[in-house]
Amino acid sequence: MLLLSGTLPTSDVSLTVGRVKLDGRRMSIGDREVPPEMLSIGATAMMAAAVKTTEALGGEPPMSVVAGDLGEGAGSKLVFQYLTEEAGGLGPSIVTLHYILPLRNEFLGFVEMADYWAKRPFLVADAGALLIAKATRVCDKFDLFTPDAGEISFLADPDAGHPAYVKAALFEVDTTEVPRLIAQAYAAKNTPRYLLVKGPTDFIVEDGKIIHTVSEPNIPAMEPIGGTGDTLTGIVSALISAGFDPVKAGLIASKANRLAGALSNPTPATRVFEIVDHIGEAVRKTVDEQ
């Protein structure tokens, strides 16, 4: 079972745990309705992509634990508390952490507790979760990070405790420098075993070795569309949950995410939920081609 976690940009900090359902542009998590305007924002884009992927593979929809948080931390604390104290009872095989405030003690409490579950889950981190993993030096407790080029710059800097303090020589780089940054991140022990680095070219990495690169279809209009990196995280999480090897899952996810973009005929004004509509078809086609 796949368990997705994150926060929603709302003042309603109440915790919600339940299956994620998607009906057109209507999303619900358990009995919590997600406003349509949130479907292009961070964790919800990830969840929508995961739902479309599990549907395409004929699997059960993912579970999710969310709370509202506008930056004050109360919702993030509730999510971490649930992950630490209750989530193990669900028996998820994979847990993905997404947009969530970097609460050091609460985060470390969950990471430590995951070792005591009946079966340790495959841990994925994106966005704020991978940043706090690096800042607290527990990257090796995770299995997969899904950073973008800016985040891999942060992982490559052995001294920076926050992205704002990344050395300019690392942060201000062309994307052609990503392989060098990947090597530096592994050398600094700021990575898990697997990386899926997102960008104009996606890099699928295992133990510091770039196994695959994906750059086609190349759709420049997708670059300014917010949420396309989040959908990639949702797709790869669902594929791993379905039993795909992490490297193969990364390859399929990268190709499918791009194909979904192509099928949506995007412009810079396209919203990510318009791409999500095509993820199921894109996943099926990509899996069939492998």
C-alpha cells in the first residue's frame, strides 16, 4: 500500500487520513473534499498523479495523510505525529513525504520509528522533506529522493544547512552540470540509494551511477507549469508501490510524465490538472513499451 503525506495551504489544520479519490476535477481524501483550485498545488498534484497511475495499473488507490498548514507548523506537526504513532498500523509498503514544514524533532521521530515497523517501508522524499533529511543528516534512512536541479545543488553542498546558504558556484549552474552535482551529493553522503533528478533532462540514479537519462519528448511549455515535478513524484511512488524496481519505475515515470504533457498540448498557461487528465493513458502506453 502507498501512503502519501503532505500539507494543504489552508487554515483548516485538522488531520485527515483516507483513500484518495479523483473524479474529474473533484478530489477527496477520506471524507475531506479538496477545493478544485488546490489541484495544481504541490501535494495534491502528487496525489492526483498517483491516483491516475494506480488506476492505470489496476491497483488500489493510495492512502493519504494531510493537514492544513499556512506556515505556522501546527498541521505539519499533526502529520508527523500520525506518521510516527499510527501509520505503521496501516502497513504501507511505501511512504512518500512531500510539502511539509521542517520540524526537526518531529521529523526525526518518524524516521527513527519507521525502523521499528513490522516491515520497514520504502521511504521517498520530495520538496521540503528531502531538505530536512539533508539538514538533519539522515539521507541514508531514505530510499529515493526526487530533487530538481536547485535541490540537487543543495544536496551537493556538504556545508549548507539550508538552500539559502548553497554556495553560488553550485547553485548558479547550467543543467548540464547536474551529473557533476549528483556525484558530489553522493560523495558528501547526502543521498539515499536512488535519485530521480527532475528537469529538462531527468536523471535516474542508483548508488551514484546514472542509469538512465530521459529528455524526450522535450516540451518547453511544460517548464513554467507549476506542479509537473510533483506529478512525477506521484507517478514514481505509485509504480514502486505496484512492485516495479525503483530504477525501472523512475524510467517509466519520467517518460510517462512527459508523454502526459505532450498529450495535453500544453501552453505556458496550462494548469497541471490538465496534464493529470492524461497520466493514466501515458502510464499504460509507457508500461506497454517497456
